[in-house]
Amino acid sequence: MNNLNIFCFGFGQVAKCFIKKLKLENFNINLSITSRESTYKFFFDEIDYTSFKFDGTNYDNKLIEKLKISDHILISIPPREGTDLVLKSFSKIIEDCNPKWITYLWATSVYGDYKGEWVNEESTVSPITSNGVDRLSAEKLWLSLNLNKKINLTEQRKFSSLLEKRKKKMPVAYILGYKDFWNSKFLVNNSVLIPRPDTEIIVAEALNYLPKKKSKKVIDIGTGSGCIIISVLQERPKSTGVGLDISKNAIKIAKINAKLQQVDNRIKFINSNVDKYNGDKYDLAISNPPYIKRTEICRLEEDVRNFEPKSALDGGHNGYSKIGKVIEKSASLLKRSGNLILEIGYDQVYGASCLLEKYGFYINKISKDLSKKDRCIIGTKY
């Protein structure tokens, strides 16, 4: 069991979820935190910990002793009046103790106004509030904390190479070679679309139609990295599935991901155009097809339009070309009363509904994404 000496400046919801996750991964955690109250000992999720007083100015001197032996530090205390409180009081101590990692939690205020659209680590930062400006400034100070630390030539070259890739707007997921989705990390490269948080809605909805204790058959049309169907099968160990994709390279990535997530014995990936596939009958069909209008691809962010596969984005001149094919094929692949869960654009509910009804489905449900926009439509076959 790996031992972790973790010091948390602030112990809010994110920090608590993080510690819970580490415990589930069987880490042995030696935890210390700060609060504005007097120092006390307590326990959280069966973990004994000490909470040291730190109100932004005054602190318990015993805090220093714990901080010096901590190899992992999490900072979730926000800046106050343009000043990072942790750096102001403890920067020299943290620098000297040389922890394995320092994690600084920031907020969506650093991105500015995205008018309700989803933001991630690849989005441009442009804060418009004092809170956002302070957060961004604090992050830069944390990044410069070990500016004078010597790194060897190999590390320097590796870092420079990664930096050059990002300067060219290569998505972070492609640089790292993986992306977190649902409860797992998935291998990705420029052969597959990068999994988005909004697409997790398909997984969540699919689980509602797949009883845990029954064996059901699922097909994922346009599987890409395989992240959707793999995540579903991880949650439903009695079910089996098929993943279709027109890209041979995407199928290779999906197969690797299935093996890494230990579901390869319950899933088969097939390199095929959806039009030409004639397989079994399925209980559930899921798909995140290309649904962006061809004329709108040029307006996408640079890291999307220049790096992610066009075949996974281009929905034809009206955005419905691939949606229509998926719906039509699902009508013949699904059992009677089988369900199709389909990701769509926020303005495509009406068009998708008409296509579903045309091919013998009735509309079961429309789900919204994290921005409260229509993102997923569910049809049931008559």
C-alpha cells in the first residue's frame, strides 16, 4: 500500500472528494488540513487527521512541522484582495520541503464570459472579474515557485517539446496521450475525438436502461476511443457490446482501451461503415455522431478544428447527415421496444425528433448538458 503525506490548505468539497478517491484506490493517507478554527484532531471517512488553525494571517506553529514532512500539497484557499494567503505565509517552507506535487485549485472565473458554453483546460483564459484576475495571478506565482530549481537536460528537452506542441494549439489530451472520462483514463490520439464531459450524459442515461443483474446487448455507433461503451460495460458487468467505427486507427485505440479497462472479453470492435453493418439485434444503441454543420467547422476553436479528426466532427451541410444514418440503421438493429440514446447539438432537438419518428421511434426523453442545453435525445422503437 502506497503512503501519502498530504497537506490540504482548506478542506472543502473538492478536497474531500479527492481524499475519498485516494482512499478507494487503497492509498494509506496521512492527512493534515487547515481551518479558521483552533487546532483539533478529528477523522474523515475513517481517516484520522489534524486540522491546524490558519486564518490567512495567524497560524499554529505546529502546522510548520507537518508541512515540512508533507510530500503532497493541495491548495483550495482562494486569494484575498489580490494576495495568495498560502504563498504569503509559507512559500519559502514549501519550496524548501520540495514536495512531489503541488495542486492549486482555481475557478471558472479565470476563463471570463463563455456565455454558458463548456470550458476545459484547453480553453483560452480571459478573466473579467477581480476574482478571476486574482486566481490567474496566483496560479502564475505557484508555477514560478520552483523557478530556480535545477532540472537535467533530458527533462528540459522533454518540457520544451511539450511546450512547443501546446504553443501550436495541440490539445492537452493529445499531448498527454490520455483523457479522463467517467471513472477512467482513456488513451487518445489524433485518430479519435477527445472525450467531453457532456458526453458522459450518454453513459448516465444508458445505465437507466440496463439492469445490473440482467444480460443486455449494446451497440455503440461511431465508437471512437470506445470511452462510452467501455464506461457502460464497466458499470454493467453482465452486459456485452459491439463498437462500430469507420476508422481503422480509431478501432485500434478502442481495443487498447477495452483491454486496459478489463472489458475486452465482453466487447467486440468492428471496422465498418454503419450503412454496411448487419449484425445481431440489440437492446440498446448509443451514439455520439458527427453533428456539426460543415460550414461551422471553420469557426471551432483552433485546437479542435486543426487537430481532432474531421470525420468525427463533420455532420454534413445541415448537421444531420450522420445523425440520420445512425437513426435509420438503429431502427433495423434494435429489438422491439429497444432504445437509442443519441448525442445531438443544442439546436437539433426538432430535427432529430422528426428523424426518429420517421424511422419508427417515439421520443422518450431529452436530456440537458452541464450548461443546461439540450444535448441528448432518447428514442424508443415501436
